[in-house]
Amino acid sequence: MLLLLNLGYAQSTYTNPVYKADFADPTVIRSHDGSFYAYGTNTSVAGKFYNIQVAKSPDLIHWEVIRDALTKEPSWADRDFWAPHVLYDKERHLYYMYYSGESPDDKIGKCIGVAISHYPEGPFEDVGKPLVCGESFINIDPMAFDDPLTGRKYLLWGSGHQPIKVQELHDDRISFQTGSAAKDIVAPNGDDYSKLVEGAWLHYRDGYYYLFYSGDNCCGDKAHYAVMVARSKTAVGPFERLSEAQKSNSSTILVKNAAWFAPGHNSIITDDAGEDWIVYHAIALDPWLKPKGRIMLIDRLQYKNGWPFVETNSPGIKPFQVPFTKKVNRDK
């Protein structure tokens, strides 16, 4: 068993949750200095409201909220900053944050914008105008993806009972590529948990582009939510759902259990041993856990016959081996 030795922590196992407070729609990245950062939907922390939460960890297990990434609200939105995604541009040495917000114009719903920072924790400064706007909550849950094979840059997004979309980004990362158009890649259908699809995360591994997404209803006492997967040989599809490959009516890889319900809106992070981990939120059922809201959990992602899976097909409730992460070199 691997032993984690990282910034004073020495342990071989962990137990969910990894952060016992509201941290919805977590995006987790590795920063250029080796630390892990998580970004989450707006909430209050210790009586202080955060437009976009930023948490930091040396090892994916011990997390601390350190600041608000978006201290200055953009002119095009005044509330409800949701589901941020952050990407580091190595050539520009800049962090780009894609996020959704509610327009102050009552004729417009959600918009997706971009903000930039020199530092992973921010503060991020909005570029001044949104990438895309529209009615209701269609334009939410952005995820920026750099294709490792072609070098092309993409943005995935979508909800509002419409398909998840992908469109090529310009090299500047703050606008769409000239002549490009949004393409539908996975639509709501009759599968279990697929009346609404959202929370896209694209991950490339061993020749496949894996599209993780969530549905139906994320929140509240009647939440009905799970993580699903589809795959493709290209970043823009066509995507085959797990249900199509298995000839079933479900593409789920993460569903509720006796301790947690409504797991979903995930990100994928790879540890220093090359293992993939799925980071997501879920709602606690067990009274002893006590945290309220959508809580951050992590489980190891495994692969069989070219498809990813979680060992229990639900949030882990027993002790599991920690991710393998090398000690952060703060001199870099």
C-alpha cells in the first residue's frame, strides 16, 4: 500500500467526504506549483458570501477554502455564479476561469463568461463581455478542454433540457473560433437520469475521449441526480453512451446509496501514479455526517473494456487508499 507523505500529513486511507461543507459543482485542477485547487458554485462560508469558492489542498484529501475567486462582479451578470471551470495556459502563464452568471436583464437568463488571473487562487478579472447568453439556464456548466491530439481548444456547456454543446474556442480563449458553431453532442433522452443533461467534463485517456455528464435534478429533497458517461474517438463526437454499448437504459457510473444521494457534477483529476479520480458533490443522508448542502467527495476511477467505472457504482463509504501525490515543491 502506498503511504502518503505530504506537508505534514501521513496516512494511507481516507473516508468521504473530503470537505464537510457546501461545495457544489467542484472543478479540481493541479496548479503549476503542484498544489491542487478546487472551484465551486456560490455559497456562504462562515457567514461570508463567496461568488466563486476556491479551496486548496496538497493531496486531494485535506481541503481549505482560501478565498473568493470573483471579488468583482462582471457588468453582464449580478448574481448566481455557477459551476466554474479553470484552465492553465502554460504559454501565457495565465489561468482562465469559465463560469455562468445571471444577467440583470430580465429578458436574458444565464450567460457564460471568462475571467483571467496570474494565480490559481485569483482574484480573477472578467474580460468584460460574455461568450454566450440565452434564455433560462441553458448556458451554464462550462468546461474548457484542450485536445491533446490536435491542439484545438474547445468549450463544452449546457443544460436547460437541451443537449450538451461543444464549440471551438479561438486561440485567445476568450472568444469562439471564427466560423465555428455550437454542436450538440449528448441530448436528453429516455435513459434513466437523462431527462436533463448537464455538468459536462471531457477527459482523454488511452485513445478515447470520455464525456462525463450528470442529470436529472441536482437539488432539493426530491433531487434525482447521477453521473453518466459516453465516449468517442474525437473530442467533438460522435459519442456513444454507455447505455448504447451495453444495450441498456442506463449510462450511470455513480448513483445514490444509503449514505449519499444525488451524486453528480464531477471533474476528473489524475494523481502522480497515473490513477484517475472523480471529484463530485453529493447530499448527505446519514444524520451523523451533519453537513448541509452539496458536499465534496472523491472516488477512484477504474477502467474495464474501455469504459470507466467506480468500484461500488456509488459514493464510497468505507476507508479507501489515498491518491498518490508527491510532496509539493514550493520552490518552483
